[in-house]
Amino acid sequence: MSYGQDFSDYLSKYNRKTRIIVVPFDERIYFNDATAEIARRDGLTHDEIMEFFRYQLNRYLINSLNDSCEVVDLLKNNTREDEADISGLYTTMSYELRVAEFEIDTENLGPLAKKRAEKLEEARRKQREEDLKNSRTTMHNGELVGSRTNTDDMYLHIIIGQPEVLKEIATRRNVDYFLFINQFDIKTDYRDPYISGQRNVQRLMRVHFSIYNTDGEFISGNYASTKVPMYEDDKERIVNQYFPEIMRQIIKKIKFH
């Protein structure tokens, strides 16, 4: 619950009754190369492990937001209406890679240095966006990847094909924003040929998200990330030790404007 404290700054100039509906990630957009180790440890199937992380990620996010706004949880009650809304939202969604927006620490910079840093960041984004336009993206093992470009500084974004679906759900549920969890992944960088057998190797956990208003207009999007030891195969420990940092980053990066 304490992770919602950072979020209060974003809502200080808004009505405290702001309502947000959290949309969990589609089961098909999930990638976790720790699944085999977890399955051997706990005797669970791939789908059972996926559902565990899906539910826990949703639970942590709801608890983090609850201190600062009202949250509609589509997974908590699991009613027919909830299932229908999730299905309807998934139907109207498509995916694309977008360049993530990085925060620039300009607190200790003078006016000229700050302006220079902002220009450099804008140039980086434009160049990466141009690289993305010239690349071809494909779906592989539930993950959208670029076949001719490095995607480390990109996040998986969703595009709403039918804004009227959001409007109908928003009116019926009386919500102001939609927070979509687009993808959850834990993966190892196998591009390093010396990675095998090293216990100090880290896996990268990423949670990609996008925010839309009730008119189906895109507000903001990004990803949160943290590193998990490659030898870690305890799913409960992964959640308890590493989800709090993911929540902190998501709350900090959320923008409503």
C-alpha cells in the first residue's frame, strides 16, 4: 500500500475521486524464461505460473494505487461482466513498439546545460523512432520484437482500434482513465556468449503499460524494469522482493494530463 504514496503527487491537482480501471495483460503477451526452473521447483504448468504472475502483478498494482484514487479491478471479482469487459478490450487492442521516454536528471544543471540535455534526449528519441520505422517487427513466443533493431529502449504499446469500446465501459463503470498492462516479461540476455553457468547473471523483469482516457486518447506509456538473479526460481520471492520496485517505477511514470 505504501507504494501509492508517490502517486499522490500526480493527483494533488485532481479530484481525489479520480477512478482508474486496471486492465491486466493478455495471457498471450507473456514471456518468462524462468518458467522452466519455477515449474521444476513447484510442479506447476506454464499456464499456472503465468496466471500466478498475472494475478500478483494486478494485486500489487491495485494496492499501490488505492491510496490515491479509486480503482476498478477486473480480476478481483471475476464476474461475467468483468470477463466480458476484458475480452472486449483485448479485441480492440493491437500492439506496436514505441521508444520509451527516459527521465533526465536536471536538478543540478544550469539553464544552458538543462536545455542541452533535453535537446540530446529529444534527438535520441527521434533517431530511435526513425530506426523503428525502418525495421520490421514480428511476434515470437508471445513477445513483439524488432528483427533489425535493438529494442532495449522501447516498450510494447497498445493501439485502440475501437475507442467506442472504452467510452461504453467508462460510462457504465464511471471511470476516468484506463491503465493497460501491455506485457510482463522476465528474460535473460542470451546475446552474451559467456553467460552460461554464471550465477551472478541477472534476468531483466519488465512491465510495459499504456494509459488512455475515456475518449480512447493516448495519455502516456512506458515500461518499468528491475533485475532478478538468474538462479532465482521461487515465484513468491520474485514477487515479494522485486514487484515493489516495479510498482514504484510505474507510479512515478504515470502521467495524467
